[in-house]
Amino acid sequence: LLPISTTCKARFIHEIYSVATEPTHLMTKLKEITVNTRAVSDLSKKSRKGFLWLLLGTAGQNTLQILSLLVLARILSPEEFGVVGVGTSVIAFLRIFSEIGVGPALVQKEAISILDIKTANTLSLVLGIALAGLLYAISENLAGFFEMPELANVLQAMALMLPLVSYSVVGQSLLQ
């Protein structure tokens, strides 16, 4: 038997007392409660399955990131690896602004239309392009700030990733 919550038990007891004089009504109510319990059970199975997929996806992504860092550390000199690390940090910071809550807004909405998805995709892409342009324009200033002249070229190359990453935000949110 499935565990039943306290609220469900209280509702069940209330229904038994309220319809004690009508046995047919009681049987109908028992069937409804059984169906509702099965729906909760199905929902918890789906939740566990979704959690498992999300966990596996996150673990896979983190594993790939660590492997790519290990390969880069092996290929690049320590100075070059430091420049790429600073560039990656700047990109990670700008990704926060490129996502700007578009994905969570879609997840929170009860009914999502095609227009909502297209609007979210367009907004994400425009933000990604704008941030890429901004990063490209200020890459020389950031290189001067970090006192790494070679950082400017790295940031200009990495700026091309922002529109691609921001365009994927909506798809990832829909999968959640």
C-alpha cells in the first residue's frame, strides 16, 4: 500500500462520516480517493525520474568541464591557461545577464504558447548578441584592467559564445 498523507486521511474520514447514510455515495467517494492517490503516486514517480535525469545531466556536464580543463592545462602553458581562465570567468559573469530570468519565467508559467517560446528565444538571442558586442568593444579595456595584453584577443574570440549560449537557455528551461 502507498503511504497516505495526513490531509488525505482526514478528508477520507470526513467523507466516511458525512455519507454514512448513503452507501452508494460512499463507494463513489472511495473510488475518487483511490484515483487521487494513484495520481499522486504517478506524480512522485515522474518527479523522481525527472530528478534522476537532471542529476545525470548535471553530473555529465561537470565531468566534461573538468575533462576539458585537464586537457587545456596539459596543452597550454601556465600563463596561457591563466589568460583562458580569466576569459572564462568574464564569460561566466556575462552569462548571468544574458539569461536574465527568461528561462525561469517560462518554467513558472502554467501554460506556454508558441508565441511565448519565440519571444523568449528572441529576447535571449538579442541579449546574447548585445553582450557579445559589448564584450568585444571593451575587451581592450578589460585586458588593461587585468594587465594581460593577450586577454583582449581571447575575450574577442570568446564573445562569439555568448549568443550561442544565450540561445540555448530557452531549450534548457523547457527540458526542466
